[in-house]
Amino acid sequence: MAQRIESVDILRGITIVAMILVNNPGTWGEVYQPLLHADWHGLTPTDLIFPFFLFIVGISIFFAYKNKPNNIETYKKISIRSLKLIGLGLFLNIFLPYVPFLKDLESLRIPGVLQRIGVVFFFASIIYLNVSRKVVFRIAIFILIGYWLFMGYVPFPDGTLPTFDRAPNNWANYIDLNLLGEHMWKADYDPEGLFSTLPAIATSLFGILIGGTLSSMKHLNTLFLWAIGFLVTGYVMHLVFPINKAIWSSSFVLTTCGWGTLILGLIYYITDVKHIKFGSVFKYAGMNAITIFFLSGFVAKLFYLTKVGNTNIHAWLYDNLFRYSFIDDKLSSLLYALMVVAFYLILSYLMYRKKIFIKV
């Protein structure tokens, strides 16, 4: 960002660290409940992580492009960055650490976290460059209301009424299954599917609005008013459109933006208002967020797929370094994840000291 706000870097870093933590347990069979996603409807701390990142993408868009000319060169840079993110995500999905190096394209999962970030970044940036903040707000609301009405009330081609439950009577799954087929995470849903990316764009659009609030003179009280508005509206909407990360429901967008704004406001008060040194270790990760996240996913895949005798590197490390009879299995699994987090925090600190900042 051209104008760096320390609290934004810290929240971005906390989000990336949380992503790495929940993605790298010692074993998926032993994980504390708050470190797992909700089974379907509902909200756990883990469910907050990805929307927080997209929310911060919106904040970053505001500061990065508020003084950029609305011309073909700017659109070219936005497009290239978006394609890079999508390409990195597809690379993670397709890569294998052995010959033939590439996964079977017939079953390659097309969606993914980085792919969604790339798509959301592209559309949110284009919208921001072409309309006022008031119109950004209206577009976000239009997306959320339209998504709710379509998901809940538009009948399927055979006349069946939709539901917000898992497949088959779910529009998000229906559209993804018909367009992606076997290129999905699971047959009954993909958490980064095509149709649910639409409300994810609204998440970043709200981030753009919060970025504008941060750049104004009277932002702290306004931030908390935004947070209350998001939370109240989100939990009220939950009564008619349940909070659900898997389909990125409209109530999920509002609620997670509310928690993101509230936490950002608290960090902003501590660091940017009171100038209390806080969370520098997270700031370092936040300044190389995409790089750290990509590396964590790449190395994790290498560890899972590279054989060591009759097991793999991941299982070998977990079994030999963290599993002891006197330690609870869930605690052992968490300690492994914390080791992974510590490694990437150290790496991000070293990159910061060496002034290595990789922009995707």
C-alpha cells in the first residue's frame, strides 16, 4: 500500500498466521473444535480467517488505487496480478513432487483460496476505480440481497424449490457441479466454488469502504459504528439466510465483516492511536502475506506427498517429534501446527530484515 497503516499489516499477518495454523495440524483426526470449520451452518473462529483476508484485500485496494489513474495501464496491472494469484493457486493444485510432476487434469480441482483471492481482487478493483464509495456500498448490498433471494427462492429447472442445506437442493452446488463437474473439492460442495465467489466480492467491497474510513480524520468512532452495523445486520439476517462459510451466505459476509472491522478498530486504537508497540511479529508476516501463504501450502504438500519409508515427511515429523504417551493427541497435533507457524514467522522476520518484499 502506498500509505501503510500498521494495524492493517498486523491484522493481515494475524490472518495469515491463523490460516497456516488451521491448515497444518499434526493429524486431522485430532483437532480442537475452534480450529475446525463449522460442519455447515454456524461460525467458528476458523471460519473468520478467509473472509478477514478478503476484507483486508478490499482495504488494500482502497489505498493502492485511490490515486491511480483510471486507464488501460492500471487495468493491465490489475489483470496481471489477478492472473498471477489464480496461476499460483492452480499450481498448488496441480503440482506433485515426483514424475510426472503434474496431476491428472481430468480431476484437477480448479477453485482454491488463491484463485478466489485473484478473482475477488480483480472485480473489486475494477468496481472501485469506476464508481463512488456510495455506489460501492450499493453494489455490495445489491449482491448480498440478490444472492439471498436467488439462493432461497428461485426454483430449479425441474421446479424443485432450493434450500440452504447441502446438495442436491442448493444453488451454489448446482451451478458449481454443472460448470466444474469433477473439478471440485467435493461432489456436494466446494468452499471456494464459482457462485459463492459472488458474495465474496462483496466482502472486499466492504473492505474498500473501511479503507476509506481509515483514511479520514474521524475514523475510530466510525469504525466501531460500522462494526456494530455489520454485526447486527448479519445476525438478524441469519434468521432468514443462515451464516454459512461453505456457501458464503450474505449473513456470513456481514457478520465476518463486522468482526473484522471490530478487531481492526481495536488494533488500530492500540497501534495507530496510542502508538503502543504491538504485534510486530505479525506485521512482518503481513508484509509478505501471499508469499508466506503460498510457501506454507507448497511445503505442506511436499511433506504430505514425499515418502519416507512407509510414511511421509509430515507423518514422520509428527510421530517422532510430537507424539508422546503423556501428551493429549489434540495437544500434540496443535504443537505441530504451532511449530509450522513459528517457522514461517521466523522466515517472514528474516525477509523483513533483508528488505525482501515479494509482490504478486
